[in-house]
Amino acid sequence: MFENFTKTLAGAAAIAVMAVTASADNWRGWNIHTDGYPNTVAMDKFAELLSEKTGGEITLQMFHGGTLGSQPDAVEQVRAGALEVGNFNLGPIGPIVAEANVVSLPFIFKDVPHMFRVLEGEGGAAIAAGMAAKGLTPLAWYDAGARSFYNGEKAINTPADVEGMKVRVMNNDLFTGMIAQLGGNPSPMAFAEVYQALKTGVVDGAENNWPSYESTGHFEVAGYYSLSQHLIIPECICVNTAAFDALSDDMKAAVTEAAQESATLQRELWAAREAASREAVEAGGVVVNEIADKGPFQSAMAPVYEAYFESNPDLRPLVELIQATE
């Protein structure tokens, strides 16, 4: 009799375990960055917090280093639900989500704190709604720094300083238009080719954030870094909209809280990484200059913005809202 009772208990326990396993959501996440990078550390923290705050009802297995495909591929996988989570830059999302593309407009943000004020306000809500409608619900915003100009000839303080300069940019009409309106010659090329192009004079300058400028060794062949901060494109923790919408309100709150706590960590780690990169290049003799007045640069972008509005007339109010945000 006792043996039968024991078997009954064991069977009930096995059924309970199977029920818990069946009810748990086992999510998979994509991240392009490698071990030790601020985003990688923060996404691992997100996975830890997700399990903790949902009582194990949602778990997340992270795949770092782009092992599940390129960013465009991963974006489509999250939209389709083949993956539940991705840490994405908004740049590649822009062609899919018109609202997200506004962050790629040159000089739209005054600085990084302004960008976060926008994202955490009405402007960010509009961008998030546009993304969610395309299958990507942003849970939190990560810092990806600001891109600034660097070259081997002189400090850049005004648009006139860019005139005649050959500047490498990403292959995007907004970015080539930016350089052209400053009087320079835009030179799109693969990122891997930039060091040699700077060294041999194929291009005079380029633009990127502090960690990229330092880690690639570009500072060795382009010793002037001017803080134009012309592009400030954030990253996000994005979840598949259908998966998120299927959660209870309590679960949605727990998932969002976990993401936002990881974003706090990511921003702290990013700030430390930027500071270390800046210290390293300044120790190497780089001349760094603040641009006291970005107004002339912003004014020079008027034709770029007008061309953008011709193709995206409905986005003018969102751009104006961002520009009006203090």
C-alpha cells in the first residue's frame, strides 16, 4: 500500500513538473556584441533579472556575437517570432519603421542626454508605437554614444572647416547628404577599409564614437577629434510584439522592469568605456575640441531635412516635437 502511495506521489510530482515546464516561456535573444562589451554584460543581466522577476515563468537564453545571424536577419527573426528578443541599433530598423528612422537625421539631438529625454517622453512613445506596429516592441533604450568627426589635418569648429574635406561615411543618403551640405566630399566605404584610407590619404577624415575611434586605431592616423555629435542613434531591447502582448499585465510589468534595470547598467558601463577610450587617445596625443556652437551645423542640414520630408511628410510633426524637446 505504501509503495502504491509513493508511486502516486511520484507520478503527481512528475505531472506538476511537466505542467510548470509547459507553462514556462523559454525565450531566445540575439546580440551582435562580444563578451565583455557593455551591451553583452547588460543583456546577460536582463536574462538574470527576467527569470528573477517572473519567478522563473520566463527565461532567456542569450546568443552573443551575432551567432544567430546578421542584425537585419535577427530583426526579421524577432518580428516573425522565431526569436523573442534582440538588442538592436535603431539605424537598421529605420528602413522598416519610418518613425524609428528619424533618429538617423543628422544633428536631430543636441547631445546624448537630450536623446534620452526624447526617448523617455512623447517622442519616444511615438517611435515605440511605430516599432510595435511592425512587430518590435522596445522595452528599454541603450546608449550607443555619439558619432563625431575626426581627421588628420585640423580641428573642426564650423561647417567651413569641413569644406573640401573627403570624409568617410556609412552608405546612407542622409549621411552623404550631411557631408555634402557642409561642403565636404562624402566617401562611403566599408568600415574595415577606413584605417588604410586615412593613412594613405584616400580620405581626409571619418566619423564615429569614442570606443570605435580608439579600438580601431584610427586615432593613430587621424589625430584631431571634434565633438560634433552629429549622429546619436540609440539601441534598444526589443521583444516580439505578439509574445509581449500575450503576457498578463503583471508579467509585462516584470519584463519591462527587468529591461529598464539592465539599461541602467548598460549606460553606466558605456560611460565608463567611453571615458577609458577618450583617456587612451588623449594620452596618445590626440587633439580633442568641443564645438561651442552647433547651430551653424544644424542650419546647414535644412536641405537634408526637406528632402527627407518630401518622402516622409507625415513625420514632420515628430521631428518638430523632438527638436522642441528641452
